[in-house]
Amino acid sequence: MAARATLHCLTGCAIGEILGMVIGTALGWGNMPTMALAIVLAFFFGYTLTLRSVLRSGVDFRTAFRIALAADTLSIAVMELIDNGVIVLWPGAMDATLSDVLFWGALAISLAVAFVVTTPVNKWMIGRGKGHAVVHRYHH
């Protein structure tokens, strides 16, 4: 269950990270504004995926939004910290462009490392009835 919850968060984070980096890079933004956009979009898409599944169960938007915040905030935050930390520490990754293998390789590896680190966080939260354990109640 923890791995599935982490994969769910990873999907939203990856969509946001890639979209943010593509937009920022295409617009010629610097590293920090591009990274900030990628992080904001990672949270947005991570929450959106959870919201979508909870809303399908018939819960009102306000309740679904609170559930998404409670379920995903720690997971996405850890994932973003690890993912972006790997990118920052990887020599040359911050300056790689969309056409560089380094850009895509570093991004893929950073997301994989984030998955490995975040899975125990989700396991810990689920074991305490928090995180995706709360969302699981709304899945049919």
C-alpha cells in the first residue's frame, strides 16, 4: 500500500516537475524560478490526482480538498526535497537543457531516488492511519 501511495504521489510530482522544468527552460528562466514553478506544479498535480479520486466517491470539494492536503502534503514535500536535492547536487544537471540527455537522466534518477526515500514515509503514515490510509477509505 505504501509503494502504491508513493507511486501515486510520484505521478503527480513527475507531471508537475517535468511541466515546470519544460516551461521554465523553454521560456529561458533561470534555475531558481524554474525550480519554484516545478515545485508548485508538483504539489498542484499531486493534490489534483487525489482530489479527483476522492471527489469521485461523492465527497464535497471542501472535504476532498482537506483529505488531499492531509494525505499528500508530507509525501509530496519529502519527494520534492529529495528530487530537487538530487538535481541541485548532480554536477551540471541544473544547467542542462531539454535536449540534453543529462536533463532527462538526472530527472529520472532523482525521481527514482525520491520514490525510494518517500515510500517508508508513506508506510509510516499509513501505519498510523494517516496519509493515503485516509484516502483509501474513499476508494470503491
